[in-house]
Amino acid sequence: MNSTFPEESTVAEPETTASRGIALLTFAFILSQFYRSCLAVMAPELQHDFGLSPAGFGALSSCFFLAFAAAQIPVGIAFDRYGVGRPTALLLGVGAVSAIGFVLAPNGAVAMLAQMGLGLACAPVFMGLLHFASEQLSERQYMRVASRSNALGMIGALCATAPLGWASQHVGWRPAMALSALCMVLACYGVWRFVRDDGHAQARQAPMGAMLTESVRLLTLRPLWTLIPLCVAMAAGTSFRNAWSGPYLADVFGLQAGTRGMALMLLSLAGFLTAFVLPVLVRRSSIKAAVGGWGCLSMAGGIALTMWPDSGVATGVSLMALLSTLGMLHPLIMAQGRALIPAPARGRGLGLLNTFVFLGSALTSWGFGLIANLGHLQDWPVAQTYAAIFLSAVALVALSLVPYYFSPTSAPAARR
């Protein structure tokens, strides 16, 4: 009878280790979501303190996502060779230094450098969470954990709304961001101490040059190109929420930081609820049907904003919330793409898809800034400037849904 206890202990130990690792990576993901979203509510204050034009603010917000995108394939290679824990802890250490640097930044140039460091730090977190969970859990457990972690990540986005807006208005944005820097230090320690895993033996034995070549070769997988345009287009919702929703509310409706934070909290709540609704839709239909249907619904919000950009605060916030939920399709698209990638190259494959996700975020944030700057230089009415931004977002989503219609799905094979 007693001989069963060691066996039970050895079974429970991997489960505990996996659960602890997933919990810590989820905490890091919550922090990543905060840093993705925090600039929006502080945008007017940052523009004032750093002397940034609309184009300059667009560049500041794009620095995070450019670094994030550039790191995806190298991070994917590191995951395949060494596992998730060590590369993620290293980059979170870079993030801790950068978070402190952003708090102390004397000008826009230093702030941009710090944002790049924060982008590098957050680059491995969500992909690492998905990769770690896929290696540790069954397919069914993986989908449940990915959806739950994606929903919990919205806590970070919520903290970047009303709480950050209130703190920025009453004590200043620098003290508020100092607290997030402390959390980055804690996340770095937790992942370094407790997320322990190894990569694939096949990937460790492969020369680095061969791995880079194989990473590029993944671009020859035609089915991935039915997903890549939508990976880019998701930024139409997330970039506006994470960077330009604050300026929109300030410029069109004259809202102060605290009120902007309350409004943006509703956007994050919409994302939080969407993260729970989407898995239900997937169970009742399929990943492809859920993604395509929700993409069209979000695009409808963008169309309405293009037509009526200044119809009222309540209407504007509601439609922005609908448009921004497009970004919540991220884990579903990653899950669909995961099935198309060979297991030894899965880290690189997910990294490739994520590269396009955050390259899209960088380019749209910068592009929205150029449109805003053009409107300022041409003396367009403020509402017309933002209508042009919304129109560009709608066009991006519409163009991405066409190839996605032809994307492969595992549902027919599963039914056979």
C-alpha cells in the first residue's frame, strides 16, 4: 500500500511544476498586457512632458511593438533549443532595467529606447505561455488554459485604464509606472526561479544557421499565408486601443486622464468578456467560424466609427470596444496555426506568426500617427482625422478576411 505513495508523488510533481510555470507566465503576460496598453491613457501627458508631436507619439508607441516583432523568431529558436524558462527570464531582466529607465526618462529619445527594451521583455511572454502549455498539457487542457490565460491577461489591460488614469491625474504618471517596474522585477525573478523546461533534442543538435534557414522556410508553408494577413490586421483593433484611444477621447471629446481611464476600462472589460465568449463559440462551431464571424463583427464597429466618429462619448466608446475585441482572436489564430507547424519547429512557427502580429501593431500605430499628423498639418476637423484612421483600420481588416476564408481547418479531419 505504501509503495503507491512515491509513484503518486512523481505524477503530482510534474503537474505541480507545470501549473506553477503556467501561473508565473500568466502573471508575466498580465504585466505584458499592461505595458502594451498603458501609453493610451497617458498619451497627452507624455506628449507634453516629452514634447512629442502626434507623429512622435506614434513613433514612441511603435517602438515597443517593433522590438516585440523583431524578437519573435530569435525567441522561437531559443524556445526550441533551450525551453521557455531561461530565454524568458533573461529578457524580463532587460525589461526590469527598461521599466526603470522609462520612469526616469528625461526626454522622448530615452523613453523610446526604454519602450524598445520593454518590447523585448514582453516578446517571449505570451508565445512562451502557449509553447510551455502545449508541451506540458493535452490538447483539450491546452485550449482551456490558453483561453483562460488570455482572459486573465486583460487584468493588466484593466490596470492600464482607470487605475493608471486616476494615478496619473493625482500623483503623476512616473510614480504610477514605478510600481509596474517593481512588478517587472518580480516577474523576472519568478520565471527565472520556477519555470524550468528544456527544448527539443533535435533542435539543440541542429546548427544555428540551419535553424534560421528552417525558420525562413516556414514562410513557404502556404496555409500559413491564409493566417498571416489576419495576424497583421488584428492590430487595427489593438493598436487603436493600446495607443490612440486615449488621444481620440481627449481630442474629440475633451476627456481628462481620470475620465479617459474609466472609458478605456470599458474597452478592456469588453476584451475580458470576449475572451470568455470566443471559446464558447469555438465549441459550438469551429475556430474558423468563430474567428471569421467575430472579425466581421469587429469590422462593423470600425465602419460605424468611420461614419460617425463624434456622435457621442457613449457611442464612441461602445464602438471602439467592439473594434478593439478583434485583438482577442490572437490565441485562436495561434491555435489554428499551431496545427500546421511540425512539433520540433513549433516555437519558431509560433514566433513567425507572432512576428506578423506585432509588426502589424508597430506599423499601424506608426501609420495612425502619420494620419493624425497629416490631419493636423492640413487643418482637418479633428473628427475627420479620426474617421480617416478608422477607415484605414476597416480596410486592413476587410483585406485580411479574404485569404482567411480559404484557411485550412482540422475540423473535417477530426470528424473522419
